[in-house]
Amino acid sequence: MGSTLDVRHHFADLGEVLMHYVTAGRGPPVVLLHGWPQTWWEWRHVIPALAEGYSVIAPDLRGLGDSSRPLGGYDKRTIANDIWLLVAERLGHRSFFLVGHDWGGPTAFALAAAHPQAVRRLVILTWSFPALAATFRKVASAGITSST
């Protein structure tokens, strides 16, 4: 398993926010969304192993790390849209694996609910699902499942 952190730093102008993100590896894309108040650096121990078989994309969410700090837009849907613009519009990925930790969890959930056709698998770490049964059914009906 890899242990050397070899990432490339990038910036994407998404209109409202200038988003910093790192990439590593080659293969199907996997997007890693950090918690609050962390940055992409939270994933530094995971990225080398994932980069052996995946194209890893780890952004700094709006207002954190090296991404810009606009005055507003800190709700999960807006941040999820930031990620969608980065991954689908700027980087051109039609589908991807999505992982969210802490505040990245509801952001990942919102992104999967808005674009279920694009999220191949959704993993949420250390976050409780909200009582959003209709949204969860929409995501589940799109084939996004959980396993233990």
C-alpha cells in the first residue's frame, strides 16, 4: 500500500468561489470531502492508498483551507453545488465515487440527492442521517446503497 503523499495543487474559479483542490493517482474518480474545520489535508493518510487505483480529488470546501471565503453560501446545497461544478463541469467527470466526513457528509448527501445518476457510490463517515426520508428514498432508488 502506498504511503508517499504525491499530490498536485489546483485552483478552479467557480464564479462565487475560487476552489483549491488536490489531485492524485489515475483511474475512476473518487471525491473526498473533508469535515469542519479541516481541509483536504485531513485525507493525507488515505490519498496514497486510494491513488493506487483511483483519480483522487480532494477539495478545500468553500471558506476553508486555500479556497476563497465568500460572505455567504455556507449551506450544504450551495457547497454541494460547488463540488458539482468542480467535478462535473470543470473536470468533466460524468460519474464518481463520493466520500464525506463530518460536514462533508451532509454536503455529499446533498450532492448525491441532486445528481444521483453521477454518484457511483456514497460513503459518509461520522455523520448522522437527517430525518429526510423522501430524499433518502430518491438517493436509494438511484442505486446508491450502503453496506456494512
